[in-house]
Amino acid sequence: MEKLHSEQTRLQGELAESSIYEDAHKNRLKGAMLRNAEVDKKLAEIESE
């Protein structure tokens, strides 16, 4: 769970960077958003147990 929280924090920091929203970084943005959703879902599942 700690590892997921660390990854969540890293991803949120990455998504907070304005440069990730530039056209040149569309793939990076998409990957970060998808991974962030996966991590959020896993954390929610763990916390609901």
C-alpha cells in the first residue's frame, strides 16, 4: 500500500506539471492519467477491505 501511495504522489506531481499538457507530451499525459486511475482503483480496493 505504501508503494502505491508513493506512486500516486509521483503521478500527481507529474500531472501537476504544465508541460505535460503540451501537444508534444500527449502520450506521456495519457499514460500518466491511465496509471493514476489504476493506482487510485487499487488503493480504493485495498482501503475498502
